[in-house]
Amino acid sequence: MTEEKIYSKFPKHYLAVDCVIFGYEDYELKLLLYPRGFEPLIGKWSLMGGFVQDDESMDNAALRVLQQTVGLNKIYLEQVQGFSEPDRDPGGRVISMAYYALIRIDQHDKELVRKHGAHWWPITKLPQLIFDHEKMISIALERLQRKASLELVGKELLPDLFTLTMLHNLYNAIFQKQFDAGNFRKKISSVDMLEQTSLKDTIGSKRGAYYYKFKKSQNHENVLRIVKQ
């Protein structure tokens, strides 16, 4: 039996990618969603996604979707997991690999986002979503929280220069809880990943707060245990 006949015996499925795109703005972790442009469920809120083409890998398909959506090439991207329930998409047998991405909202192409009808939603106030996208978001958020509990995140979400208060607020938004400011600063000082600059933010306080930046060479052996304080 030829290879063609062997392969023809098995069912064929569509392969897609869905991107959980996180951003941070106004003290809130946000998610980029868009109204689905085709049936089924046209017009309903959806993650940004698309089908994997014949000449690309799933990773490359996810990067293509992100570039076409937000106009950025260098994006932190992490594979979450596959979703393959037979009835997950009423349009056909579609297996989707979910990814989560971290981007700077102040750096993405706003006109391109508007062109797709996309909108940044606070993670705590999401609309009803199609298919199993809520489950994708929930698992992606858990992955982000796990990453943030083991290493210092923020480089992909905060400005190049930021205060420790800004970093503290970001962590509050990621975990959706209020961390004690004193304990948080102690944990931050225990890892060698930030560099204090000579610049100060004089708007937030009279004394001013020093701006920090991520070191170019980070020691990833130093980890945070923010969640277990």
C-alpha cells in the first residue's frame, strides 16, 4: 500500500492558532479582542487568530497573526496548549493551538488595530467570547501568573524606564490582588535584574521616585516567589 493510500484512510482536520494578546495600561492588564469577521458567529468577540498555511509552522502562523494585527515583529510569544474538542467550532473540525503574547500598548500600530475593529478590554471586564476562547484566556493567564511568580516580568509590558511603584501596580494587575508594597520591594531587591537610574519621577511624590530599567544581562537563576508571600 502506497503512502498516499495510507494517509488517505485518516480524517483531515483544519489547524488554527489563537493569540491571547496581553497589554498593560491604566493600572489594568488588558486583552486585545476583535469582532469575528465571518460565520459562524460573525460579529461576536473573538481572540485574534487564523488558520495555519501549508508553508508555515504554528509558531510562524501565530507571529504572522500578531504582525498583521498589531504591526510589531519582536513580540514575546509563548505556546499555551492545544484545544481539540470535536465540537469546539461549529464551522468544522478545527484544532487550535493557543499562544499568549505580551506587548507594549504604547508601541503597537493603533491604526492597524482599528482597521480590524479590535478593542483593548480589561481582563476583569471581558465580553462574552466565541467557542472555547474564555478557557484559552483563563489558561493563558495562569501561565503568565506562573511566569511572573518565578521571574521578574514587566520588560514586555512597561515603559523602558519605570518606578518600583509602577512595577508593583503591574503585578497587582497580573494577579488581580493587592500585594503588600513593603514585601514586594524586598523581593524585588533580592534579585539582580533591575538597574536604578539617576532619573526621578517627581509627579507621583514630593521626594520623587527613582526610575529603574531592566539590566541587559539578566541572571535568570535568581527567581521570585511573589505568589507565596
